Amino acid sequence: MDTTSLIFTAIMPIFLIIGAGFFCRRIGWLNEEADRSLMAVVVNLLYPTFIFSYIIGNEALRQPSNLLLPPLVGFTSIVAGFGVTMLLARRLKIGNQKECRTFAFTTGLYNYGYFPVPIIALLFSRETTGVLLVHNVGVEIAMWSLGVGFILSANDPKPIWRRVLSAPVISILIAVPLNLLRVDTYLPNFAFEAIDLLGHSAIPLGLLLIGATFADLARGVKLTERIHIPGFAVLLRMGITRSLSSFWR
């Protein structure tokens, strides 16, 4: 199977699960009251166990370069994305200052969780997926400090470090030292099996909730309204992605 077919095979289940979440919301199986509690379970339990399952016992994350360079790449790529999209939003006259900042945030921040993780897990090794999760620490720092704290000018009373230290980030900061200490050699198999079972449910449940959210947002929205804005966003993302891939090649 060629690379294009593999990518298509990895992407299609993601959209099917999102579609299932959309359907569940529309027919009332998944109501809005359930969103908050389910998301809390995903973020605080399921996703951390998913992180542990890919980091504990990961030989690639016992190399210092894989602990330092990926977060740095994640941080700098987000900062660069915010800068370029903010500059172009003003040049393209997307709207007022608030609209330009929102455009810069949503376009400059690429999806680094529910979409790429299952794709990377299918196309590459378990070790590579673990490195991606460590890379996401840099993305989280850039998103909460520069993105939410400055670009969106969020009126959140919590300090930046409280926002950055989410359950997934804390899980990575705990799992990496445990992996360096080779704690996997001391844990019984049933402990790993429990972690894997919980972790494997994180992505599907998160995607179902994303689909349900799309169903809410789609109500009363005209798809053709201000279609040029998402069009600019797609072109910018593709252009930035192409430039970065050429740079790292």
C-alpha cells in the first residue's frame, strides 16, 4: 500500500467517528449536559493514560535529543504560525483587530492532538508517537502563553503557568522521568493492560465530542457566509506547511 492510501486509511476513521458524534447529537443520544463531564473524563483520565501508554517503555524518549528538540520545534512553529497569520490577516483585511486575532489563532495553531496522533500511530512506530506527545508540550506552552494569553487577550484570572499545566502536560512531565527510570520493568502486565484499555478510548470519545460540537455550531450557520476567510486559512496553512517541510527536508 502506497503512502497516499495509508494516509487516506488513517484519516477516514477520524471523520467517520466525528460524523458519528454529529449524528448522536442530532438525534439526541448525546446531549449537551453530558459534554462537560465526558470531556473532563477524556482530559483528566483517558488522555493521560493514553500518554502513559506511549511514553512508558519508549526507548526513543531515553535519548536527550528527543526530549529537547521536539518541544522546541513545537513552540517555535506555533509562534511562527501566529506571527505570519497575524501579519497576513491585517494585509488581507480580514476584519477588525479582534477578528484578525481570532483568525491568527485558529489558523496559526495546527491540530496537534486528536487528528495527528492516530495518523502517526498508524503510519509510524510507537516510539514516534511518544515523541509527538513530547513535542506537544511546546505547542501547549505557545498556545496558552502567546495564543490565549496575548492574541485572544483572554480575561482568565489564572496565571499562565496554571493554564499551561493541564492534565496532559502534567502526565507527560511525570511519564518522561518514569520512563528514564525504566519503571516499566517493575510494573505488572495487568497494570499496562489497564492503562492501554483506558488510553485507547481517549481518541474515539474525544472525536465523538468534537462531532457533537460541530452539530451545535452548524445550527443556523450558512456555509457560504464569509467563505473567503476559511479559504484564506486553508491556503495559508498549506503554504506554511509546504515551507516548513521544505526547510526540514
